[in-house]
Amino acid sequence: MPAVTEKYSLGVPVAISRIDQELKKLWQQNEGAVTRASLVNLAVYSEEPGSLERNTQLVAKITENHACRAIVIEADCKATEDRVDAWISAHCHVSRAGSKQICSEQISFLLKGGCTTLLPSIVFSHLDSDLPFYLWWQEEFREPMDPQLWAWVDRVIYDSQVWNDFRAQMRLVESAQEEAKQRIVLCDLNWTRLDNVRFALAQFFDHPASHHHFAKIRRVRIDFASGFRSTAVLFAGWLAAQLNWRSEKADVANKLRFVGPSGRKIYVELGERPGEPIGEVAMETPEVEFLVTHAKCGDLLEVSRTKPGEKSMPQLMPAAKNDPVSLMSEELIRGGPHHVYLHAVNRVGELL
């Protein structure tokens, strides 16, 4: 997460037993001037010191376009005292019509001590009823996965880019799905980072007349920034899932090997270089190179399809942003399961 320079107030401190009453009082005091809005329950959980303020800033920006009831939690489970502090606040933004302020409410908790056992009851008792429950989990998952918590979650949002052991973490996420009888939708912000790059590469093949190139792909190169190797591997997994490639064990860490439906071998080279999480993708056949690269002029992608000896004539497409507000905003506008993501993970899970 980026450093926070702007200070955000957590709001009014309240006793746990009086949160609902104080929220009603808050809205009564502003009746007529503001409109309370909420489309989902969004709980944000972190154990990083100072995350309450940082996540309050993120929620303030997210609610500009996504009205919700936010439950922001910072847990200090190494503290010697057992304590729970709470605050209430509202994030208000002028509506597009410009006449009223649309407000989302936030309830903040600081948990200290052996406190994670309180997490399910704190969350459940403050959900806005009948609205979907999205849980943004900013930590690595750990056992035991509390069935009381996961049975209520509709979508769990995480970022596999920060995971130290992808396979172990996915096993825990899948166990949470089992606790919830498979109703939880898995939402990986590391996958969301790939949206625009995937769209840019896929558009080369929108017309069926270009599909014959699929059988001729021999090499793919993916350049990634430091710390984003798993993002690059997920991209390779997407290609493999969509084109029915089977992964083979490779002897070199950043050289992946796949086998196509006809038995043809495809090599994927991963290269680290400064820049965006995925800086460039090049896909080669004997006849043509398909290239997607970040433009130097801003938040754009340059895409080009070049035959040997031809001069490249790139076109521009929008590039995604990598900040947490943009990633979360993209995730919050989606519905339904992420089947394509799961297929990609299944193809390269052993390589991550």
C-alpha cells in the first residue's frame, strides 16, 4: 500500500453497546441535508499498525463511487491487554446532480489482545441487513479458518501479490469456501491488475480470421516489476487456460514450459525490469509478433501486430492503475464468480 500523507479522522468515539443508537443520532442531526446510501457491507481487516487511518482514507475515496456501510478493523493481537475501541463516521460526497450529499457510514474498531475471536461477532452485529457482505482481507490467511465468519461472506477480496506461499494460502481460501458451501466468490486484486493487459492482448483475436495464430504460438515474453512475478505467472495461467495449454515442469525459474493441444511446446519467459506490474507482453509466432507495452506518455498501453521486416504502428488503449482504490473500485462493480481466474490458477498453481 502507498504511504498516506493526508490525515483522516476516525470520527466520534463510541461505546460498543451504543453504536446503533449513535449512528441514528448522527443521521438525525443531518436529516434533510444528506442522504444515507449503502449498496453493500464492506469490511476491511488488517493487522498492520496504523491501518485504521490508512484504510479510512481508502474507504473515503472508494465511497465516492461505491456507497456502502464500511466496517474497518485494525487488530493488534500481540497486545498484552484485551480491549476494543470503536468510532463512527460518515463519508459524504456531493451527488452528480449537485443538490445533496450522498453519505456512506463507517464503523471503525481497534482490537487488542487475543481479539480475533471477537471478529465474527463484531462484524455480524454491525452488518446492514439484507445487503451483500464483502470482506477485504489485507493479511495472509491462517488456520483455523473460522466457519462462523466465512459462512456469512459473499465475496472475499485479497491480494495474492503479497503472499509468501501461494499454494498454502489458496488451500486456506478454498477451505473457507467449503465452510461457506462454495457460496464465497474469490476476488484477487492481483488478477484485477491484469484486466487491461489481458483485454489489450485478446483484442488481436476478436475476429475469427485471426484464430489460426493460436496453433502457431511458440514463445511468450512477460516483463514484470520487482515483486510482481506472481502477477506475470497468473497472466501465463490465463493464456494457458484460454488456449488449452498444459504446464510442464521447467528447470529454470523464470522460464515456463507448456504443451499445446497438438503436442507443440510453448515457452514463456519471465523477465524482471523496473516499471509497471506487467510492463510488456510479447507473443510470437513464426509469422507475426503481438506486442502490448506500457506507453511512456501516461496511463496508456501501446498495442501492435508486426510481421518480420515491417515497421511497428502501435495503437493506444487504456492501461489500468495499480493503486488500491482503483483496484477495489474495479472489483466492486463486478458480479458473479470469477471462473476465468480460477481456471488460470488451476493451470499454474504449482508454479506460483
